Amino acid sequence: MKSRMLIAAALVSLLAGCTTSPTGRSQLMMVSDSQMSEMGLASFNQMRQQGKFANAPKQRAYATCVSHALVSVLPPPWNTQQWEVQIIEDDTANAFALPGGRIGVNQGMFKVASNQDQLAVVLGHELAHVVARHGAERVSDNLATQAAVAAGTIYAGTRGGDAGQVAALLGAGAEVGILLPFSRTQESEADTLGQRYMAKAGFDPRAAVTLWDKMEKQGSGSTPAFLSTHPAPDKRSQVLGGQAKELMPTYQQARAGGQTPNCKL
């Protein structure tokens, strides 16, 4: 009886928390934007307290210039939000955007993204994660997975099975079958949205292929596509290249309309 009640409660939560992403994809959403903003701000402030922000005014001004151009074309409420940009003292090529209006760019990213268009690829991608509420979706996915594992464990216990073994198997299956595929979907969605944003902001969308090819060379390239949280490199380049061609009129129109960012390091 208890297991049935738990499963029923989980199903009710799933049905009650369904939303739609900017690309029309169904999402499970069990946490609010305000909750995510609180978590984002807390994480950013913790990094500040730990002294992870670099004293790099030129890099910060450059990243802020690119970020502001991108933010101006985001849908509301993100386009009117005050975004703080900080440079992270880290040599790895990475960047992030957090709910609550915070952006971090590792110093190592400037060694890979060699111009404003390539930096816009990364920052547009990270901002897209926020706009599409991917963080909240990931938290929701984990909550739903934990509920399902708990329900399966309780059910196995009532049937005389090894509850611990069942829990481990369910957890592993959920990670590979639910969480990682969703993550790959989110990464592809962020690619699509980020490339749209950069074109609307007057950044060349063709830079996406160049940047991600350079990023791939930075990695080991040894992770199988099936278990990767990012799309397979060859497929990613193919998709981004096709999207870049479709977005060239948007890019040209933006430039003609005065969207002409001139961000330099």
C-alpha cells in the first residue's frame, strides 16, 4: 500500500510540473524560478567568498560587452535583468550563466575563443541554459528519479527482494536512461538557442562551428557519445553548420539594424 501511494504521489508531481521549453519541448518542472535564482546567487556568492574571481578588468570588460549584447536580445524577463559578469581564475576553457543574473568566464576560455563571435558562442549557449530553465529541469529530473528509486526499493522489499541491490540498479539505470539523455537534449537545445541569440545580437553564427571544434580539441575525445552529456562532435558541427546558414539573414538584418557589437580584449 505504501509503495502504491508513493508511486501515485510521484506521478501526480510529474503531471503537475510539466512545462514547455522555448523550442517546444516538454519539460518536467518541480522547482520555481525564484528558488533557482536563490540557488544561483548563493553559488555565485560562495565563489566570491572563496576568492575565485580574478582581478582582470580588461577581460571582465570584454566579457561584459559580449554578454550585454546577448542579453539585449533575450526574451523577457531575462533581457531586463541586471547581469553581473566575473572572471574566474581558472585556466580551463569554461564559462557558465546562473539563474539570478550571474555569468562567470574562466580565464582559460580566452585562449580558445579568439574573437568576440567565438566568445558569443559560449556565452549565448550558457545564457540559453538559463532561459530554457535547464537548471530547474535538472533539479526536477533528480527529484523525480529519487522518488522512482524509492518507490521501486519499497516495492522490492515488499516482494522479498534485495532492496539495496534493486536501488543500485534502478539508480544506475535512471542515470543512463533518463538523466544523461536529458542532459544531451539540453545541450543541443542550448546550442540552437544560443546560436539564435548571437545572430540576433549581431555576432556571426558561423563562429559556432569553429569554436566547438576548437573546444573538442581541448578535450580528450575519449568519452563515448552514448554516455556523454554533450552531443557527438561530428553531429554537433553538422547541425551548427546547417543552422548557421539558416541564421545568416537574421545576422545580416541585425547588423543592418544597428546591432554591431565591437567588443575587444
